[in-house]
Amino acid sequence: MNAMFRHLIRGASAVTLITVFATTLAQAQDAPGMRIGVRGEITGISADILKVHVNSGEDVVINLTKDTKVRAVTVANIEDIKPGSYIGSAAVPQEDGSLKALEVHVFPPELAGSGDGHRPFDLVKGSSMTNGSVGDLVVSNGRVLTVNYKGGQQKILVPEDVPIVNLVPGDRSLLKVGVKIVTFVTQSADGTLTAQSVAAGKDGITPPM
């Protein structure tokens, strides 16, 4: 480990942080298409550097680039989802082959098509992410969404207590100390983390994805 990566660690051992990301990377290799999610609270921000206190207890520094996408997370509800809406949902499988949502995020029309498909996800063990267009929406029988994507379809049950949010285009003015975020990163051989995208909670929202 070089001096730069040692500088990234605040209050956690290097071994702990490497283990966390090594485990996630191994999972990603076993499940192609899974991204590495870092979830936590911003503790510092500069032009191209984001300092984050991760939910699991580590403090890390993440590089931002000109290609890093920033999106705002705002409160939504089931009534905001209609046939034709483009959504994403982290979910876990049920015995009948359908999925039970852990969260649902609604994209604006200009972001329709983002991440289209069904793939492994790292929110909890065994979870998946499905992005697609809503075909059917049944709210009278357990709030079931039919989500269509290129090459497939999933039925997703959305329990009453599952958070539903909007995911809309934003900019770096959203990135402030105290803001809760989810950022998807790549990790270089020397341990440096670089953000591909950052979803930032607006008005105190914690991104649920």
C-alpha cells in the first residue's frame, strides 16, 4: 500500500478497508455487471476530492472526475409511478420467482434507459437491480410492478414500508458536508477510489439504493 492510500484512512485500519473492498470486488467478479457501492455521509469536499464516512465505519477519500455524474435523490411515492414510468429497484428474490423491493427510484423522462436491465447488486446479500419501464402497476393487490427491460421482465412487490425516491439530474452544488450519498466507484491497483456516479440526498434524504 502506498502513502497516498494510507492517507485515505481515518479511524480504521488499512487491513479493514482493504478487506471491505476486496470482498466487494470478489463478489463483482463472481457476478459480472455489479458495481461497487459506497454508502455514507460526506465529511469533506474539495474540487476533485470527496471525503466520506462509510456506513460500515471507515473513512475514505474518493476522486471525482469530469465524467462523474451527480444526481439528486428526493422523496417520491407510489402515485408517482405510472405505466410507462422508467424506474430502478433493488430487490431480493421470493419463493414464487418474483422480487420484493428494498427500494424504488423513479427516473425523469430524460434519464429513461439508464442502466436498462436486470443484474446483481450489492445492497444486501443476494440482491439485484432492475431498471426498466413499468408495464402494469397494481396497487390494490400488494403494490406489484411489472418492469420491462430489453430481453426480459420482472414482477416486483413493493411493500408499504419500502422507500420510494426520485433520482434526478444534479450538479456538484449538492455535494456538501453532512449530505448522505451513494457513490459507485472503481478501485485502482493502489487502492485509489474514483467515483463513476454520486446520488446525493436532498433536504436530508438518505439515498436508499
